[in-house]
Amino acid sequence: MIGVLLDSVLPHSQRADAVVKVDDTLGLSLSPEGESRVWAAVSESCHLRVMHEGRIGYASGPVGNPAGLRDRALAAALAGPALELHAPLPAPLPQVATRSAPVVSADAPALESVARNLFERLRRSSRRVEVWAERSSGSVRVGNTRGVMTGYDATLAGAGAVVESISAGYAPPCRVHWAGASLPELSDLEGLVGEVDARLEPRLLARGRLPSTMPVCLSPRAVATFLLPLRAALTGREAFSGESPLRDQVGERVFDPRLTVSDDPLAGGRPGSRPVDDDGVVARSIALVERGRVSGFLADLETGARAGVPSTGHGWRGPGGSRVGFTNMRVAPGVETRATLLTMMGRGLLVDELAWRSGPNPIRGTFRLPAPWSYLVENGRVIGRLEGVELRGNTFAALNRIGAIGNDPTWVGSACVPSLLVEGVGVVPG
């Protein structure tokens, strides 16, 4: 398909690239009564970019109409942004596991086996449990008029649950999930069960006064949300020439020297893993923060062209055009156990989940985040659960007040993050 599409463009424009994405998804859910529901979806899409008379035009659509896609992209280029792009030449791709044969062949009974396994482990008389399992299998094919013609096959599997306590004492819905390129193993499901049990076990404390600032230990699932402003500040046009507070900080120590952050598309079997990006640029790992110093930003071809820097291989293509994004974010672990982190706090909060909500532009780092699963800790011991707590402050300032980093790196979707102990976080009690 890509070859035919690019050949049709050549008489009109000498430069173009395209991505064809195919996906076959199958999912299954179990109701609280144990009844199963199956859903399925198949999609094929093509995303074409042309560089015509110094301007760029995009078009997306089904793969069966190359001429129509070409004409729409050329028409879009008439009013498109003026930019000189230098598309990549063919190059060897790195080896990275992105496909699992068992996921490709997984049918509804296989997914039901995963879901029921999780369902039975979570079910209690005091709980209402809903469970889901899903798998997708597809491919990404990338080509351009400079001779790149490559791609990879990919799979993704996931499982998760929503658990509501129906015993005495209010508890919000407990949502947990797991994702990877292969089907979850028993240890992965047991990890989700252990997370739910740990959240629901502590008693609900009566409302009381809390200090306006406290040390907070963020569990990995909460850390993944807490770092959303950092991800935005390290990505794309804002990082190089926009509002990112880090854009002029390369080489400077901005954060606690224990903080190291990277992006790793070559991590085997993870949701964001890939050998090549949607622009045809070979994927590579990149350090973004090294021991507290900003060391780099993520770019695709367009962002790189505007900023005068090479692409880092982090381009993603969709119906809206091209964007820059993380693949697999990694935060380097520390040496402290969870028990040690709680002991180091003295009196503080353990937060297992944060709920992101709309508000000020996240790229500035300001946050006010509901923490529906928060626990009061005293002398290293969890006293009980708190209701209605919110955390407030600035992510970038908080990352310069790290008390310690846990030795528990955990995959939360496409982010591998450890627990973080952060000093002086603003607390709004319920």
C-alpha cells in the first residue's frame, strides 16, 4: 500500500512519507455477577504527509483509496505550514521485542481465562468486582520517497479491574490495570490483587486537621500521574521554543541529583516499544534528566526542523497529523525499600493514586490533584485511610525536594517508575 501511495505522489511532489497502521482488538469483560461480554474491532488507517512547494500537507483515511488520499494531502499543503523537512534515509533497525505469538492467537476463551483468574482472586463478599482483559495485534508500516520502506508487527495485552468496597466505611472505586506486549502471567495478576488488598485493608479515619504541608510517599501508580507535567515539559515544540520552564535549562541541575529520567523505545515487550518511529527515524533510548540535570528533549522531524536539531525518533502519526510523544518512560530506582521510605517520613502521607483533572496548563507544573487513596503514616506505620485529600504545589519544585527514591521500579502502562518520597507537599484535607 505505501509503495503504491508514494508512487502516486511522485508526479506531483518529490517528497512524501506515509504510515499504515493495522489493528485487530478483542476484549472481554466480566460483570459483578460473573457474566461475560465480548467486543471486537478491526481498523486500518493510512497517514500521508507531503512536502509540496515548501509547505506541508496531511491527509488520513482508509488504505483503499491512494489517489484520494494523495489529492487531499496536496490540497492541504496549499495552506499548510512552510517548513523544510529532511526525511531519513534507509538504515538498519535495532532488535526489540514488540510481538507475542500467544497474544496474536488469543481468542475469547483465552481472555476469559485471564479475566476469571483475576476475578476469582479479587472477589470477596464485601466487594463488588468488575474485570476486563484485552488483546490487540497489528502492524505499523513506514515509508518515504527517499527509500525507507520498513515496519514492525506489534501486540498489546491488558487486564484490569474496578473494585468497590460494600462493607462499612466509604471507599472510592479502586482501579488497577496491567499492560504489556504479552499476556499477563500469574505473578502480574497477583500483583494487582495485592495492590487492591493493600488499599482496602486500612480503616477509614475520622476527619481531622492536617498540616498544610507534609512529606508524601507516592506509590508508582501515583508517580506516573505526578510526572505528567515533566513529560509535557520535555516534549515537542514547547520544550524547544515554547512555554516549557525547562527549555533553556539543558546542562543545568534543575532537580534533586538523585533523579534520572529517560525514554526507552527499545525496552522489550512494553506498550511503547518499537524499532522505528512513524517518521521513519530509527528509534533509540535517550536520557532526559541525568542526576538532576536536564540533558535532552524529545523531537520528531517537524519539531527538529523548527528547532534546528535532529529528530530523536519520537514521532507519532495520527488523523490530526504528527505529534511528539514518549514511548516508555523510565525513572531510575533508588535504594530504599517501601518500609524505609515510610519510616523516613515520620508523620506523613502515603498516596497510592492521584486523579489528574483539567486545570492550569500542566506544562507550568502547577497541580491540585485529588488523592483518593491516601493514608496517614506515623513512625513508619500506616494508621488508616483518609477521605477527600488533595495535593497541591508545583511538580518541578517538588522534584527538587526528593527525600528518597524507592527500589521498587514498577511498570504502570508504558512508564517504569519507583516510589518517591517528596518533602513539603501542600495538603488540602477533605
